Amino acid sequence: MIKDNCWIAEVAFEELLMEAQDKFPNETGGIFMGYQAKDGQDLVVTNVIGPGPNAVHKPCGYIPDVTFQEQQIAKIYRESGQLDTYLGDWHTHPLGKTLLSRKDKRTLRRIARHTEARIAQPIMAVLACSEPAEFSIWRYSDRDFLFCRVPNYIEMSIKVYG
């Protein structure tokens, strides 16, 4: 099976890594902004929004500064000429793995069903800060199974550009 690509701007990826290092051993996270490539499958991350100045960081979770993040989303959207939109979230598992937790999966489903997010197949990245560090990006989708829709979590191929 060929994986869809998630292209991440090098400067955005470095910003994410610095935020993780700064908050270690606590969790941190933020938002991916960017656009869907013309092929309809690949995503391009142009910007990373951090947790915000009033975020709360703990070893097993964090609470983002939602007001800050919403302001940054609006700013990036406006400054990109309405090209860059919300693609999904990223967070760290300081001493864990890059697999999605049950809470992560619930969050992805909730994002996909939240009409204001305007994304049917959001992504979630997990950075495991253990040695060696690992980074995975997962895309949510619904798939048909018999007479119902079943959640599906697909790992994407990561490409850093620029």
C-alpha cells in the first residue's frame, strides 16, 4: 500500500522540535496549517502553531491556549490569501511511542465531525522524545464496512522540504 505524503516545511519542523525540547519532560503540542496538494491526497504543512503562552503542560497531557491558537489560525489564513487552512494537530509523547492513544483517536474523530474545523480527514502528528526520537503523522478517515462507517487511522509518509 502506497502511503500519502505529508510535506512539512523545514522551518516549521524545526519549530516543532524546539517546542518539544523546551517543554520536555512535559507534553506540548499545537496545530498544523497548510493546504491539500493538487493530487487530493498529499498535504503540505507550511506553518506550525505552538501551544500558546497560557497553555498548561504536564507529563501526560497539555491544555492549549485556545484563544492564542484561534488568533494565529485567523492570521495565517488571512496572510496566505486564504490558501493555508487548518490541517490538524501535533503533540508530544515525551517518553512514549508515536502510536495514537485512545484519547488521540477520539480527538481526531471529533475534529473530523466538527464542521467549523472544515476538514473531513484531519491529521495528528506524534513526536516521541525518547532516544532515538520518532515522529509519525496519522490521517483520519471513515471507511464503509457493511452498513456503517468505521474510523480508520492511516500513517502518512513524512517529507521535509525547503
